[in-house]
Amino acid sequence: MLGERLGESSGKFTGTRVLPSEGQQVWLEVSFQGRGTLLGQEITDTGTYRQTFRPGGVLAGEGHLLMITNTGDVADWVGGGVGRQTGPGYQASFGVWGSCPSATGQLSRLTEVADVVEYEVEEDGNYHWTMWAWTGAGVPSIPRQEAPTGAMA
């Protein structure tokens, strides 16, 4: 079940390359960079993912993303997904899952939640993602950050 909407970002591919085949699988590596918001903080997101092409037009991949706030807080995200090409060029739509093994400051709550992401790519390599907390199997939504003791509410 989808929980709290955590954030979104838009940007563009900064590089692509074809990786060596692994058996029958051909891999494409994509690097990207964009700007958005995460937990109400403005972020720059920079990442790389690799995807392979499965029979029937299915794309499958795994990625690593670094999200940095304007104040220097950092979230390190890893995950994977499946998708399908939806048009010419890079145009595709992905369902993605992941988590943050480490995060600092205002983003530290991300280490306590799994997330799901809709990731859309346009023909020219522009992208947009939206991320939600996953709250299935009785897992609570992302913990709220409490105000420091003595802080004004």
C-alpha cells in the first residue's frame, strides 16, 4: 500500500553507454541529474542505473542515487525496477522499489522506510520521478521527525 508522498524530481540523462553483455543479456548504463524536493527539502539528485532488455519488451534494472539538500544533508538510495518502453528513443515507464541505507539530517528518516517510485522517461532523456513510502504488511508510514526538546511548535 502506498503511504506518504515523499518527493519528486525532474532532470535529464547526462550520459549513456552500452555495457558488456552478460550471457544473452545486453546492459545499458544511464547517468542522470535533476532537481526536486524530498521530505519538503529542495534536492539535487544524481544517479546511475543499468537496465537490460527482457523478452516481450520488458526492461529490468537496478540503480544507485545520491540526493543532496541545499543545506548539505544527503540520502544514499539503492533499488531496482521493471518497466516498458512506451515510445521512441529512451521513452519508457518504470515501477521502482528501493530504500536508503544511509541518510543525514532532514533526510535521515528515509533509512526507516521502503519506498516505491514511478519513473517516467521522455524520448530525449528527460525524466520525472515521484516517490512514496511503502506501508504494506503492517509497516508503518515514515516516522515523523520530532521537534528538538524546548523548540517552539
